[in-house]
Amino acid sequence: MVYKNNTPKAVQDCHELILWIMIHLDKFPRKRRYTLGSKIENALLEILEYLIQAAFMRQGKKAMLQQANLKLEVIRHLWRLSLESKAIAYKQYDYGLASMNSLGMQIGGWSKAVS
């Protein structure tokens, strides 16, 4: 599915998730900001890169989408650790996880469409 300016919806949604999550990562306790927080942020930025590469590649899209999906699974675990370490509230966890799950479904659908 294509969003604005021929950008796939998964790319746009990942972009929006990064913007939303960065606000919450900035509020992490100092002890967690530079461990969990920076890992989550860097991994999300990598996913965005994979999705943009997949959008513009003619071949190898499936491999990029698989990398993005794998990295997203790691982020889900890091996000859960953020909740368990009390760096975020449950409401934030729930919204972030729902956004991640939606993004994962889009990546999965895109990957199936490429096959």
C-alpha cells in the first residue's frame, strides 16, 4: 500500500512510530536512556533504512523486509524490558506495542506481495 508521494505505508508508519517513541525515550531514566533507549532508537532507524531500501530496490526486497521484521521483533522485546524496568508506563507500552504490531503486519503483507 502506498501513502503520500509514492511512499509505502509501512515506511510512513515507521517514520511516525520513531517520532512518537523518541519523545518517550527522552523521558527514560538516565540509567536506561543510554542502554535501552538508544538501542530502541537505533533499531527503529535501521528498520526505516531497510524499508526505504526495499521501496527503491528492484531485487532483494524480500531480504530487506525480512531484516526489518527481525529487527522489529528485537525491538518488541526491548520495549517490554522498558516496561518491566519501569522506564515507561503501561499505557505507553500498550500504544507502542500496538504500533509495532501494525507495522509488523504491514511488513509481512508487503513481503508476501513481493514473493
